[in-house]
Amino acid sequence: MTVASPGPAVKEAARQVAVDPTTVLKANREVEHEGLVVARPGVGTFVTWTSADATLAAHGPRSCLGACWACGRT
């Protein structure tokens, strides 16, 4: 994913990784709190950082919590 690209809709992300949509919402909030994405209500969740960014080292290892689209892990 690139900066400013949207993540999948909550229902689609939940379906892709076979988790409850609430889990995806919690993961979205966590990565938003960490500054990795920005949520725009009614529009979507957008990437604000990529693994190519110099800030990667500052963020350290992450847990995907069902939102692997956000960090690129599988």
C-alpha cells in the first residue's frame, strides 16, 4: 500500500481475515492512534505511513490484530 491509499471497508477486511468486524474496528483505532492511518468517517481509513518511511524504526514491531492490510503483513 502507498501513502493516502484507502484500506478495505471494515466488513471486507473482516471477511478477508475471518474475524468479527468489531475486531477490525478496534485494530483500525489502534493503528490510527499510532499515527499509521487516518480515519475519515463515511469515507474510509487511509494509510499515512509505509514501510519505506524513515519513521518505521520509531514504530517498532506491530501486531496486526486482523488489519494486515494496514501494515502489509500476511
